[in-house]
Amino acid sequence: MTKRKEERRELLKDDEFLNVMERGARFAHDEPKIVLGSSLGALLILALIFGFMSLRETQRDTNAASVYQVEKILSASQDDQDLETELKFDSKKAQYEAALLEVEKVISEQSGITRQQALIHKVGCLIALGRQDEVEPVYQEIIAKNNGYRFFGIKGLADFYLARNEYDKALAQYDALQKARGATFPEVDELVTIQRARCFKGKGDLSQARSLLNELVDKYKENDVNDRPPVFSTAEELLKELGEGEQAATEAT
């Protein structure tokens, strides 16, 4: 697998932040309702949250409607023609290209939160199209604005650096993420711990990675199995990978 394809695979993989972000999207009326972490699945699910919850609250708001049009394109089925908008695409590539064109239009015409929402969708479209080399400045633009979307821009940029094996840059962004989370996403600290452990594993600092993961395992190991959060099993899996990696290295010497 080429480096470029590997980066794209990492950016599109299932996102452990998804459940936290979905709760955040419902947390309060004034909080942002669409989020992109590193997962395109998160983009689509949370786009629907925004599209079908927020737009109903602001049906006469043309700014919200412009973002909703992007989300209609993204959520259109390849199999069933949308009777309302007659959106149908021959391929996912064509679908994301159409969404990207609409996104660029919104970005050029709108400002404020609406523009931030469009920038988040732009990231998702670029990653889906294999154009991840173009997303860093988009994340930087999102982060530059001090609003609710800044949090998700920092998270996305951190994952972007992690996918590119730029571990020191990723660690700096994960540190910033913990500072930016505020009171809305208290569970982020544990999820950041997982990502930081992955960074240290990538850097070859297995001792630090293990220390972070053991901290999570020890916190929840006495809980009933059904009461353990997803980060517990993720931490256990990563610890197993660390052990297997060390064993392989020992056998090779």
C-alpha cells in the first residue's frame, strides 16, 4: 500500500470520537451540530444531525439552507433517486466532486458559522477524494476562528498529523485539544490519551505508550464488563499490539 493510500485509510477509519461528538451535537441548542473527526462516517452521520435538526429550527435561514444543500448531496443514495431534489450520481467520486463544488460556493458566499460548517464538509470531501494533501490549510482556517468548530478543527488536524506519522505535531495538537474542550466534552481526555499512546507507539517510545494505556485499563478494570467504556477495550488491544511488537523485535535480534 502506498504512503498516500495508507494516509487516506487512516483518515477514513472508524473514529472513536464519534459517540462523544454525537452527544455534543445534541448537548445544547447553541452548540455546533455537525462534526468531522477523521472519519467520513462521522461526517455523514453528524451532517444528518445538523440537516434534519438544525434546519427545521431555522427553515427561513438561507445560510443554513446553503449548508443543507451540501448535506443533501452527501446523503443522496446511489441506488434510489431523491424525489425531492433529483440527486443521483454514477459514483461516489462524482457525488463528492459535486458536494465539493457546492461547498466552495458556500465558502465564497457566506461567513461566520455557516462558512465554518462548509469548511468542515470541505475536509470530508477532500479526504474522500484522496486529496488529503489539501486539508491542512482548511483545518488551520477552521482553527483560526474562535467558535465551537475550533475544537473539531484541532481534533481533525491532530488526526491528520497522526495519519502522516508526524507524531510530534500530532501530540502538540492533542495537547491543544484537551485545553480547548471546555466543559462540553469531558470524555475527550480519555480519547486523547488513546491517541497520544498511538503517537508514542509510532515514535518508538513504547514505555510511555504503555504507561498511558495502563492508566486507562486500571481505571476501569474493576468495573462490570457492561459498564466499561469503549476506550477500555481499545486500550487493551493497543497494549496487546505493544506486547506483540516487542516480542517480534526480541525474536529478530
